Amino acid sequence: MWEQVQQTADYIKAKTGLNPEYGVILGSGLGSFTDDINITHTLPYSEIPNFPVSTVQGHKGALVFGTIGDKQVVAMQGRFHFYEGYSMKEVTFPVRVMKHLGVSKLIVSNASGGVKDSYQVGSVVLINDHINMFPEHPLRGKNDERFGPRFLNMSEPYSKPMIAKAKSLAQDLGIEVQDGIYLGLQGPTFETISEYHMVKILGADCVGMSTVPEVIVARHMDIETFGISVITDMGNEENIETVSHEEVLEAARKAEPQVRSLIKALIQKY
């Protein structure tokens, strides 16, 4: 894989000439963050060697390069999911490439279902930990020490300094945020009411179908990582019957201005 990552990174560097410090992965309904970037280059996934292509509604499928303030940024406008049929190596391949492009800080966003009593649809959650319940692990197989260690310390998957800075910025911006533990499941089905109960019993506050693999691989390469989630549905008896992908996208779009403002400020000031 090292050679593929290097080949892809070399192609992108030749096209853009950039060395971004920040990588951003934009989840369902959050793709308009690219409007906040002073864009210099846009590369469709279909044109990038070795890249998968996103198949999910609401995920546009391009790498967007540019600046926010004085920081160089690369944003994934659409991510890859294990439930689409990709291997975990493919799901996380773009994160490997980001590291080779120069990325040292990664911001990962997603839409998730909430089980914490203080959450409601539209709540913005700063992820402070996760529980990995995917049936496959992105680091399974022979380890390449050039990427990172065989046995990875995951005591701080989400950067405490970045979380603290985001909380301070949210207060300045008048954005209400909460903490939360994210549990990753394969999908693509939304959870049953019993599965939502399981999520809560296991100690998580929200649940989704992404993020965990990318964060594991980012930490494997010593990329500082920050996760933010928009609660787009609540896992309780009152709401579970109505949830659909379209409603998830709509809920994410309504919260998007706050998330965009917070991510933009964090990139500028951290």
C-alpha cells in the first residue's frame, strides 16, 4: 500500500503544488463547508489514481484544496463507507494520502443518531472518544512500520487540546456544543430501537456508520484528530419510525451553518 499512497500523493502534489496542514472529512449534509475555503484546486475522485468513488446521496466526491485564513486545507467532499462494499483499506486510503501530502491535523464530521437524554435533533457534539463495533479493523493484516506501529495506543483518539479550543470558540460564537462518545456500526440500516438501547448500555451517546476507521488510521500515522457530529435523529420510541436518509440530510443541513462556523474558526485559530 505504501507505493500506492506515494503514487497518489505524488499525482496530487503535481496537480496542486500544495502541502496542506489541515485535512477535513465532510459527512452527510455537511459538504457545503467547501464554500468557506478559498479554493485553488478541485480534483474529482474519479480522476485520482487509486481512489475509490463515493456512491452515497449527499456525498459529492471530490478533493478540494485551498486556504482558510493562512492555513492550507484539503477537504474530502464525500467519504467512503464500509457498507458501500469497500474494504477498510479503501475506506481509509484517503487519510493515508493526506498524511503524505503534509496533513498533521484532521477534522472529521458526521451525522449520527443520538441516545443521550440531553441531545435533540440538531445538537452539535464534540466527539471525545469512540467505541469500535465494526466487523473489520482498518489495521488488520501485516503492519507497515513506515505508516505507524503494530500496536497502536488509542488512549486519546480525539485531541484534548483541539476539543478544549473548540469549546472556547463555540462559546465565543454563541454555538451550543455537547460532549459525546461515538459508537461505530457497519450499517447501512438505521438502528432498531433495541440496538439504540444497546448503544446506550455500552456507554455511547451517539451512533453512526463512519468516522471510527478514519480516526484509527489517522492516529496510526500520528495525525492530531478532532471529531464533530450533528445529531440528525433520536433513538427513542417517539422518533424511530420516521427516520430516513432524506430526513438525516435535512437535519444536518439545518445545523450546517453552526458546524461550518466552528470548523472554520478552529482551523484559523488552532
